[in-house]
Amino acid sequence: METRVEIADFENWRAAAAEAVKALKAGEIVAVPTETVYGLAADAFNAEAVAKVFEVKERPSFDPLIVHLAKASDLARVAEVPEEIAPTVRRLTTAFWPGPLTLVLPKTPAVPDIVTSGLPTVAVRVSKHEVMRAIAKDLGNPVAAPSANRFGRISPTSAGAVMAELGGRIPLIIDGGACADGLESTIVAVEAGEKRPTIRILRPGPVTREQLREFGRVVKAGRVTDRPEAPGGLEAHYAPAPPLLLFDRPEDFVPEAGKRYGLLSYRGEPRDGYHGRHAWAHVEILSPGRGKLAEAAVRFFFALRKLDASGVDAIVAEPVSEVGLGVAIMDRLRRAAAGSRDSS
Ligand code: TXA
Ligand code: MG
């Protein structure tokens, strides 16, 4: 299959969105930009189209998809918000939509079971990316879209990265430029609490724990369902081809003779203990000299992809501090390391 790329720049984005809508209406799947990572989109109400998403991604059927709405007032089409959490859900959607916050809520019968992998809940958000919202609006149905990578691989933050992942497998990529956030949305479930509602973070992301505190008692994942795999993703994920190594302390890294190591560095500072430690074969720096977590987040998957392609035998990753966006970055690093362990 030939994969066409439509550029959705300032002048052309409406035409590009129209191309995407045409394909989606025909039951095709299309890679689309969002502010977090690129998504592989299908009409959420077309079960056969959604099945193609699973097939092309090689995604196991037990891992449910995120549904994207054109606007917050469409929520009732896919979710039945229980009364006891409705005020909190409204506050959250008002504060963060459109944006990188995904809510897990009880689903309506309109959402096909294949979208939610048979779960009674649906994960839903409104993307900040204008092109993605225009597509959902003109399609007239919610858009189911997981990240546009093959299962277990690095999420794509550019149309080029989508092409590397899925070129030849899908008919169309809408190129809306580099993703502004660079990490997948924060996923939360809301529960009514005795005094305050509980906001359970199922996957850390661009909306941070600190930002969510205003809306309830914030707790970390655990499990939302009794299926360990489904909610918030599998432990092993984001795996580059060479193993990714994470150490508690830089001194714990002991290179094996003859092996070429790449470094994923936060600031590129020798005083952080990694940069000057070894004759690295390839170095990627997330926030050169500055140490800004937002910059590191935007560049994260891009840098990981470059290290992946660099031909090194293993990648050593510097940890970042676990505050704000650092929580989401460390989550992705740990899963990438877990993925490496599983496949080696
Ligand atoms: O930023 C994002 O969220 C991107 C863009 C494209 O919107 N999408 C994304 O989708 O990251 P995906 O499929 O790669 O990750 C969705 C995660 C999965 O880990 C899945 O297990 C979880 O959402 N999820 C989906 N439905 C769920 C549900 N009903 N309950 C718990 N977790 C759910
Ligand atoms: Mg994904």
C-alpha cells in the first residue's frame, strides 16, 4: 500500500482535514496530528474501521483506545457521567479541554466494545490540535485514535516518525507538524470521595499531579480494573530496538568491552554524572544546558528515536527529577527499560 502524506500547514489545513474525513467516512484509517503524539484514527462508531487500527498497530485486543471528541459538549455521546462525579468532571473538562487530559468514564452503548476492549468504561479527550478537532467535527462522530506506532514501540511526534512506524500499512498521514507536548495525554479516573473527589492517575502526562490537586485528592494508578494489562498501559512499552538501561546511580553503569553505548542525557552536563563518564558512541540531549522539563518532554520520543536509529548496542538514560513533567518522563523511561528487559 502506498502511504500518502497531506501537509496540514497554515494555508492547506482545511483541505488536509477534508481528505482525512473523506477517508474516515469510507472506513479507512488515517494518521493524524494531536498536541501530544500522532494518533492512528478511525471512526469510533465504525467497529470494522476500529478493527483495522488494532491490526495495523499489531495491538492486542485487550488494550483499549482513546476516543477524541470535537468539543466537550459531545461528551454525552460516548460517556454516561455518574451524578456523584459530574461536578468534578465538569471542572476538569473546563480547565483542561481542549488539551492533554483523558478521562476514563462509564461508556454509552453507542461506543462499540472493540473500542474499549470490552470494558464498561471509555477513555475520552478533546485534543488541542486544531486539525484533529476539525476532523472530529466534520466526521460528525468521535474519533478513536491510539498513538500511531506499532505496538510496544516509540510513540511518533512527527509525520516522519509515523512514516517510519506505519509507512506502507496505512493510506494517509496528515502532517500537522511536530507535536507541541511530545508525551501522551495524562489519563485519569474520577471517583467520588467522602470529603473530596479522588483523581486517580492511570498514566502520567503533560497535565501534572500538581495541576490536578486543585480538583481533588490525587492518587497514583494501581489498577482500575482487574485486568492488569488494560488500564494505563502495559508495563513494557516504548521500547527502542537496543536495550534501554536505567541506573540508580551513574557509578552503577559498567560498560561491557566492545559494546557501543548511546546516552540519552537530560542537560548534557558532566556534573550530572553521565556525560563525561564514558566515550559514548552517540549522545542525545533533551534540554541542552538548560534542564527544562517541558523542553525535555517535547524532544523525548524524538531523541529516543534517533538513538534507536544510531546503531548503538544499548542506550543509557539519565534520570530526571520526578516533579511536574518529570513524572511522565520517568514513567516512559521505566517502561522503555522494562520493554528492553522483556524482549532481550
Ligand atoms: O495523547 C494521547 O493520549 C494519544 C493521542 C493520540 O491522543 N493517544 C494515546 O493512545 O496515547 P494509546 O492507545 O497509545 O494509549 C491509550 C491508553 C492505553 O494505555 C489504554 O490502556 C488506556 O489508554 N485506556 C484506554 N481506554 C481505557 C479504559 N477504558 N480504562 C483504562 N485505560 C484505558
Ligand atoms: Mg501508545
